[in-house]
Amino acid sequence: MMKKAFTFFMCLSILLSAVHISAQAYRLPATPEGLKAPAIYNRHRVNDLSNTGQPTESTIFAPTTPPPASAPSGVRFRTTAQEITIGSTVYDLQTNGSNCRRINADNSGNIFGVWTKGGEPLPGSPDRGTAYNRTTGGAWGPEPAARTESVRTGWPNHVITANGQEFSVAHTGDSRLLVIRRPVGGSAWTESYIPAAVPPGLLWPRAAVGGANGQSIHVIAVTTPVANSGALYAGIDGHVLYYRSQDGGANWDIVDAIIPGLDSAFTTSSSPDGYYIDARGETIAIGVFNDFDDVLVFKSEDNGSTWTKFIVNDFPLFKYVADQGYTIDDLPPYNEEQPDTLAILTSDNSGTVLIDNDGMVHAFYGRMYVADTELTDGNTSYYPGTNGLAYWNESFGEDSTRTITGALDLNADNTLNITAITNIATYFYSLSSMPSAAIDAQGNLYVTYSAVMEGEEFIDPADNQHYRHVYVMASPDGGETWLPPFDVNVPEIAIEPDLANFIEGVFPTLARNANNNKAHLIYMQDYQPGLAVRGDSDAASENYINYIGVDIEDLGLITNTQEPVAASYFQLTAAPNPLTAPLTLRYTLPSDLPSGSKVRIDLYNALGQPVRRLFQGVPGPGDHQFETGLADLPAGVYTVSFQANGKVATCQIVKR
């Protein structure tokens, strides 16, 4: 019996390459008609980052209707509360598009987090700047009371070089890139500016660390757009430029560099924050996630000296500008998902890239339909009811993405039960977006994202808008398949469990390297959907920056610490067998099991593919049983996997 259990466990580890969510086969729930309405958006009309305020924001037009009643089910829970508030901010806009690199986890077990902190009056927030916190001996420090820099900044990025130098870059109110540096654990930060010489100035930086010796800092930023009192640069409104330091940020040997293929011959503008950068050794990757343009990845294998361009999603209109106009003859063939015949599938400006342990680039972004049907207003439209998180890696080839997840069909009725776009807070994102990615030493991939929750129990009664929760999902086979999404905003995690349904979880960011069997995450928590700084312009309130260490076993990954045991160890039985009625599982937990031991029971098919999570919780010592219906499953042989206290037992059932 032990031999059989061990054999299955080894097969299960191998066959996890064919996991529950196939990237090719994932199907989004149907979109109700009310979510197919457009909204007006000028992508350059974003928060003015000087102290002078901000331009008028975009508007939503659609009738307000009450949301439907529906009951959620199938949300995956964890069993131990591990959420920690590491700080707060009243200034609630952490990005206009893609996330910054705001959390790091080093090999010594230290964790570092940064975010944009600021108070009233909004939107100017004159005290705005980088908030910084870190763990010491496993414990987070007190909430920072003030910004780290001596001047007003925003959009901080934090990286650590191989020799233990902390580096953070943010932009200032006068459109410069301010760097702060110090040795890890040091007390004083040294301030300096990246020596740029572009007349419009620079905003919204992104940073990564790489190089053969781990000392190269790579930064991209965008020139100040015209709508933010900037100017065209080299023929582009908001030009993405590249900067490199090979000594940890002390000196810069590449400045104001235009990446070939990202110049005025190919594009007219770039979206604020619509880009991301990653590095691993000499390999650098940049993702550009504009809406009315191609989704692009640029890759360098010589530490940023030369670049190769990949078209991830080919936008059908070349160098399009608002009000230019187009017809259906300019577009790909119509498909039934399109909300309008002139709607075009693209990115929502929020994306991320990650280089895996073999040097291959992976990209994620929120899917978005856009259109330009009113040709006199200087604006374009987007469809906030668009669902789905797009995924690409180099093995797919160009112009070939897959949808791996989205806002979930929680009540399993094959429809996303959200009535209208007015029931969605205005972040200018799709229903599932704000991705951030990570990898561990074994090559497992991780992605976090924020998604709108269907159902009346996830609606804020004050503004009739649905809350967003933060999800994490993992791939054990390099992105070919993905395990089911894991909701981290649940009572088992939340600091205030009774308010879990009313948590607005946005701007999640993963530490690039998952370690110690955890994916390290920070996100911004609010108790009202939407933003005060832009979008809905809600009343200002305190927002919380929370850390969660997500156990990789909770994501469905099996660690090498699992010891296979016989089913008799837990007295695990399944009846009837063959199945002629609902399945009844019985098991016993030994009395000497450590207090708070988690139990997880999963069902696998004959190929070793996870079919569903049957149970996860802390039932306590003693005898237990529960029933579950499996009438919807096809005939075949299934295996029940029972995990508790680092041990895994299995038994088989047959359905005819």
C-alpha cells in the first residue's frame, strides 16, 4: 500500500504539468448586455503630478440599475490569518496603469515594501512621497509617519543589488527622477537624480536590477505628456526612454535612450504607467501595454545594449490618433465577444513582464476593448465591462496570447452577474487586471491580479459598486497551464474577518522571487470601491497597505516536503465505490497532530489533473466525514488526495 501511495504521489508531481486551468481551454463567463456599454477616456488625461492639481477626469455614461442577487461559491479559502498592515496612505493612486516594483524578498528572509504615501488636501497632497517599511527578525517595523525623501515624489520602485545596496527611484513634482540609495539596514539615504536631459521632463519610472554581477540598475520612464504640461519628444507624446547604471545607481552610462522599434516610426504616444521592466542577469525585458497600439515586448540579452522586438498583440490600426476614424474593413473579422462592431481587442494599459529561470520572457495584461466612434471630441472610448487576463510567453510566437483567468463566475451560472458599468468603480481597467508576476527557484510561476466580484454580497451599498478582490494563481510548467485562482481577501486572511466581503483589494504586487514556500504580496486595501485622486473622485479616506505571505500549497503546488503515507494513516475511506450516490469521505486526524494543522482534500482525474478542491480547513483532531456531489463529472477513475501536517495519502474512486 505504501508503494502504491508513493507511486501516485510521484506521478502526481510529474503530471501537474497538466493542471486544472488549461491556458488554451479557459472560457470566460458570459457578459450581460449592461456590461457592453462604452465609457469615454483620454488616456493622457491623468493626475497632474505637480502641486497644481489635476485636469478634469473622464466620465462614465450608462444608466444606474440595481445589481442582481446571487450567491458566491467556489472561492478558495486559506485557513490561517497572515495579513499584516505595514502602512497607510490617503493618496490612493498607486499607479495609472502597470504596477511598480514595490516589494522585495531577499534570500535572508527580509522583506521590503514601498508605496506612495500622502495626505490631504487631495489631489495635490503636498506631503506625498515614498513610504518605506521592512522586516527585521521576521517582524515588520512601525508604520512610517512621513515620506523618505526630502522633496515631494510619487510612484516609487525598490530593488536590491547583489552586494546589498537598496535602490529606489520615484519622480518629483518638477518631472525629474529622484534616486535614494543606502546599504541594506543602513540608517541614512543618499539622494541623487538620474542625469536626464529631455526638455519635457520625466514621470512614472520603473526599475529592475540585473547584470552579470547583480549591480546593474535598469530604469524606464516616460517624457511628460502634453496633457500634463509637457511637450512632444522626438515626435512622440509621452516617449518611453531607457536608463542604465552598472554600479548600483552611482553613475549612469546609458541615458535618454530610445529603444529601436519604440520610436516615432512606429508609434505616436505612450500611456502613463503603461509599461514595465524586468531583469535577470544580462537579460532585460520591457513590456509596453498601450491601448490604441500594439502590445510589445522588448528583450535584451546583453544587459541593455541591443534589443529584439516582439509583437504580443497586433493592433490593427497603425499609429492611430483620436478622431482619425476607421471602418469595420480595417478590423479583423467580427467575433461574438465584441461589444460593438467597431470595438478592438487590446490592452487596458496595465501589464507586467517576467524573465524565468531559463531566460524566457512572460507577459501578462488586462484585456480591453476600445473604440473611437465619436470623431469630434479628441477622446476615445473603452469598455470597462471587458473581462479576462491575457498571458503570453516567447514560446507562443508573436500575436498569440491566451486568456488564463478573469473576474470569476462565483455562482457557477455561466454569466457574470454585474448589471451595468455604473456598478464598476472607475479605475480605467478591465474587470480583471493590475497583474504582477513572480517566480521561485524551482521555476514555478506566480501571478497576482485584482478582479471585480459578482454578487450582491460584494456590493458597497453607498455607491452600488462591486468590490474587487486580490487573487493569486500559479503555474508549475512554465505557463502552459495554471492552477485555480486563490482569493486572498477572505475571512481566514483578513485582519477584520467580518468585513472580508467589503474589502476593496487593488494594486497588488508580488515580490519577484517567491521563497520559503511563500509568494510575498502587498496590496492597497480600502473599504469603498474606487479612488479619491481620480476616476470616481470619492471622498478622501485612509487606505491600508497590507502584506500577505501566501503559502504555495494554498495555490495548489505540492512542495517537496510532503511525505507520502498510506490511506490507513488517516483512516481515509471513500464510499460508495463505484459511485452510485454522493461521495462520502471519512477520515481521522491523530490526537498528536499539531494544533491548527490544515487539511486539504483534492480530486484528480486519471491523468493527474486537479478536478476540484473538495475541502480545505482546520477540522481539529478526531473523526470527520462529509458528503459532496459529483454527478457533473464524466465517468472514469479518480484519485482523492488528502494532505495534512506535511503528509499526503490517496485513495481511488470509480464513477461509471
